[in-house]
Amino acid sequence: MTMKITRLETIWLDEQPNTTWVRIHTDDGLIGLGETFYVPRAISALVHDVFANLLLGRSAFDIESHWQNMFYTVNFFGYGGSETRAISAVDVALWDLLGQYTGQPIYNLLGGRCRDRLWVYNTCVGHGGHQDYQRWFSGHAGDLAQELLSLGIKGMKIWPFDQFGVPLGAPIGQRAGAGAVGPVGYHLKRDDLKQGVAYVEDIRRAVGDQIEIAIEGHARWDLTEAIKIARALEPYNLLWLEEIIPPDNVESYARLKHDTTIPLCVSERLISKFGFREVVERNAADIIMPDMAWCGGLTETRKIAHLAETYLLPVTSHDCIGPVALWSAAHLMLHLPNALVMETVRAYYEGWYNEVMTEPIPIREGHISLPDRPGLGAALRPEVLQRPDAHLEFSDETHRINMSKG
């Protein structure tokens, strides 16, 4: 069997309007699954208008060759954004196909596991039965920390300073709060700084040092205010300070790192190894956080992790994306020698992820593991394609774009 690529599909749901799935069919009946996040119609256009010409009729085994061809095709016009997001989804689908064909889980194809399980932290987003964002934001961060500890989860992430940033003037979303998105802020009032720190104080008062606390910044502050925030948080023994300033100026991150004892985590917004190279080489971060669904898939994220390893830096995964991103990140993180911890959102993996996937992600007692099943180990439920809010576009060797809904 040649495992020739015969069909490409892009799928998204009105209920989850930013998550896009890519499915790749082959001539031996296998279907590989990938995923990315943000602007599904742009992702779909890239897959069908650009990548179909590079992939259809070719062998699904040639993962590195396909990555190079896709990347340098779009790089003629600039590779950032939707271009690399689309590559990411295609790449993971190809790895899923290879695993299914060989009968091996992806982590074995990468070189095997360095560990059987890895600890996770909970990003305190609210959705469905777990309104974690609403709980900590309304002043119950300590209570939430106690609950997470009772479940064996020994890390949590919150973003207490977003609310004081410059607003966009319109709500963006409710799960992480409207304040998560907006321009850079150049002034944080002293009372607001104290109020932001109070969330951390509440957690430490409730559980002491039993739980790790990560602070997300969503790139909302300038360097001067970020230094103030970091210094105010230093007494609380944080796991890290994440993307408190935009990642576009590496010198500013190097200055911030020099001026605080809190480890800096950088950053899911960087794209490809080229985006991370300068951060690593210029000593501008303590922890490297690529998002596999944005920065180039398994193929590229592994290279980023190896770059970090040469500088003795740990890596962590980013996941507020979707279930396939979490499954694929778990394969890589179980493999990598320098994996530190995995981001998870219990509101998602105990909620809507299970509505669309054939298997739940195995997270127990604060740790993630994976079964010994081929490929990713899970697939989209067949009924997802029949949902009335489902959008499906496909390309094959006779029809380069076909569209359907539900």
C-alpha cells in the first residue's frame, strides 16, 4: 500500500467557531485528524486553495517533505498566522495517519516515551459544568485551589491583571473574560496592582505552597508595568509569569528576565523555530511554550523543543485550542526529555471535548497519560459531520473544493 492522499477535509462547528479540524483520507481507507484554532474559513481556504495542490495524489509518508513544501510555498508571501496554523493541522493529521498505518502510537514514532505520564495544571477558564473563571475572578480563587488539590491537580493558571488593561470597547468572549484581548497598557494604578495580587494572596492563604500558580498576561502590558507586576508577585513563589508583555521585542523580555526572579514563560504567539530562536539564544525566557496547533505541528514543535534542550531549557505545551491539540501535545510531551508540565482546561476535557471525540483524554490524579493505540488514539465522532451546525469543505483529485453543511 502506498498510502496515497486522496481527499482533504476541513470541518468546524458554529458552537465552537474557532476550532478547525483537518481530516486527510488515503487510498487504503485511513483517515488522519489534525486541528488548529482561529478563523476557520481562512484555514479552509489555505488547505483547499494552496495545500491541496501540494498534497493530493502524493504519499502520506513524506511528512517532512510535505512540511517543507507547504511552509516555503506560503513563505513566499509571509508564513505567520493562518498559513502556519493550517500547516500545523495538516502535519498532525499526517502523523496520525503514519501511526495508524504502522499500528504505533505517535509517541513511539517520535522515538518513544521518556515518561509514562506527566503532571498537568488547570487553566481556569469557565465553560459548561466548570465555571472556573467566574469563580476565581469573583473572589473565590482560594476555594478553587482547594478543589483542584482535592482532585490531585497541583497547578493552576489565572490572569488577574487583564481586567485593568486598555479595553477594546467590545466584548471578545466570556470563557477567559473580555479583558484578555486588547492593546498594550502603559499604566497600572497602584490599587489595581494590589487587587490583582490579592487573587494570588487568596490562593496562598487557602492552600499555602501546595499548589503551583502560573500568571497569564495575554501580552497586555508594557515593559515598565510588567516589571512592577513581577516585583509585586515575587514573594508568592510563582511557577511562572507568562507573556506579560508582547513577544515581539526580545530585548524587552531579556530586560524583564534580568529584573525579576520569577521564571518567564514565552510564548504561544511565536511561530515556527524562527520565532523561538532569538528568544532562546538571547536568554530571554526560562520556559519555552510553543503551541503545536499554531507554530507548525508536531514536526516543527519537536525542533523547537530540541532547540530549547540545547540551552538546557524546559518546554511546556499550550492548550486552550481543542481536543486534538491536547492529544497531539500529549504524545510529544511524553516523548520530550525536557518536558516540564502540560496545560489543560478541565472545563473542556470534562466537557465539550468528549462531545466530539471518540475517546476521553486520560487525565487522572493530576497527570496525563496515553493508551497504547495507533496514531493519536482518538478520532472525531462520526455524528459530528452530521450536526446541523457543522461546516464541511473538501477537496479530492476530481473536485478541488466542495462545500456542505450538516
